[in-house]
Amino acid sequence: MSATCECKCKVCGVMFTARVADRKRGWAKCCGKRCAAIKRERSTGTYRSNMARIAAGRAREAYGADTGEGYFADAHLFSNEEHDCNKG
């Protein structure tokens, strides 16, 4: 059995048990996946940048709806009517 120690989560402050070997590697800083994801997002800011990209997409959709020109306005030009799957 591996040696373990009691650690305090860097995000929520809950005490949890971690392997000593993992702590030496710099792992086991959080009590679980949820807190690890929160910690990772805080350090990288990826959640904020993804949300900004989604918000920009919604703004484009709203603009297209107002002008009658949606994001896929030319989708009707790409038809499969001439396609025949039985051609060899």
C-alpha cells in the first residue's frame, strides 16, 4: 500500500487523502475533478475566452436574423439533387 497524507484542496479548502508520491510530482492539489477544472480555468482563462467566442457567435446570429442574411444564407446553393449514389 502506498503512503498517503492529508491535504487541503487549493480551491474549496476541503481536506482529502492523497498519495505522497503524487504530491512529490506536484499532483493532488485539488480534492477532485471539479475543483481541478476550476483551478485550471482560473490559471489559463480558457473558460472566459470560450464564452466570449460563443457570445460573439450569438451576436452574429442576431445580426443575421435582423438583416435577413443568416450565417448559412447560401445553404440552399449546396444541394444533392444532382447526386446519384448508384453512379459507378
